[in-house]
Amino acid sequence: MSTGFRAARGGGVTIDLDAGEASILRSLVAQILGLVQPAAVSDDPLERALGIGAAEEPSDPVLARLFPSAYADDDKAASEFRRYTEATLRDGKRSDAETLLGTAEQGRVELTGEQAGAWLRALNDVRLALGVRLEVTEEIHDELAEMREDDPRYPAFVTYDWLTYLQDTLVRALW
């Protein structure tokens, strides 16, 4: 198991991943990449050219968590904000996921500061998605400590905890 991220000379970070860890990261991030594909675009040619997208809040709870409403108390403002920003947000999430997918390999992974930032955002997206699916609460550590290894949820909760560890060590290495 990896010992987490470490600061590297020149402002980057390193991590040593075994084959299983690299495979899990790539698999989870590939799933996020599938979720954040471009949203529906407008039929209006000008809106399409400007990247103005759909205004509806996603019905999938994971997508709603990844693309939350900007205005909780004003549906109209939230809808307008989403129209003008969601396409760019999706592009950024795809770019971050693609960076992680292109660099997550077995062995020593050396990342530039820019790549590390993409990893940080991609790890956050995976954690948010998995957290929604697992219905994670602030009591996750207590829950995990009491969970039996034969509980069918155990591998997913351990994976969530591992992702939290990776994200924490990455933040500390960048700090």
C-alpha cells in the first residue's frame, strides 16, 4: 500500500502506487469521466457556439453533488447560472480526470504542481461521487471501525477512506 504523496524537488509531488492502487484509481476516475460528459446543449446556434448549456439541475444525486446549484433559494438564478457555467465546469472535471488517467501508473508517479492540482480535484470528485452513493456521513470513521470485514459495504468504505487519505497527503505535500 502506498505511503501517500510526498513533496518533490521543483514543486511537484511523488507517490508510489502498486498495481492494484493504480488500477482502482483509474477505474474510479474513468467512471467519473463517464458521468461528466458534455451536458445537453441548446438548439440555438449562438448559444451552442458560446457553450451555453441546459438549465436543468441533474436528477442523478451524484451529478447534483458534482454540479450543485449556485443559488439554493432562487431557482431562476440557479438555472441561469447553470446555463452559463456547467459546460465549463464539465470541461474542467474531464480535463482533471484525463490528467489522472494519463499519469496514474504502477510504481513511482511524479507529478508537476499543475498535475497535482488536477489529481486533487479528480480525487475530490471521486470522493464526492462515492460518498453520495455510500450515503457517507460525518460518522464514517466510527462506522468503518465497527463494520465487519464480511459486510458487503466494507470494500467500498475502505476505498473511500483510502481516497480520503490520498487527498489529505496530497494537500499536505503541496502545502
